[in-house]
Amino acid sequence: MKAADLREKSVEDLSELQKTLAHDVFQNRLKNFTNRLDDTSSIRKSRRDLARVITLLRERHGKGEAAATEVKPVAANTESAKAAPAAEAKPKKTAAKTSTAKKSEAK
């Protein structure tokens, strides 16, 4: 499938094609796993066709939402942003070491 041919299709057609290609990818992988697939290159072809369709759908949805997906600026105080996850880190548990000591004493 060529990208030029796909660009001519509507969004509804592309979403329907996406569903069928996703099903084809699944079926090809299943047949390959059970050694019933003769042409293993069909897995790669169907995956790439699916990726083309998904890319076109994202492009079409992205045109209407371009203003909503702008990148937000990073916080001015980066030191506090880095320190917050470190403060939330939990200490390591030492219960595993004590349980092995009890097992050796029981012998």
C-alpha cells in the first residue's frame, strides 16, 4: 500500500483499515508462531502498512489540535524539581537478610 493512495482516503476509511490491518498483523504473528505461515515477509509488510495508516490518522487529527499540543516551558526552579523525586525515594528493605539468618540458625 502506498502512502499516496492512503492520503486520498477519508478518516473513517483509514480507521476501518487500521482495524483490519491490526487484525492481519495479529493473525500473521499467530500463524508464524504455529508454523502455518508460508510467507514470513507478510508480517513485516502488514506492520508497515499499519504504521502508515496510524501516521496518517495522527497527521489528520494533529491539524485540528496543533494549538493544544504546544510544549509547556520547563519550571524556572529546576533544583526543587530534581529534589522532589529524591525525597520520595523509599529506603531499601533489609527483611531478606534477616530471613536468611533465621534459616541458617534453624539448621
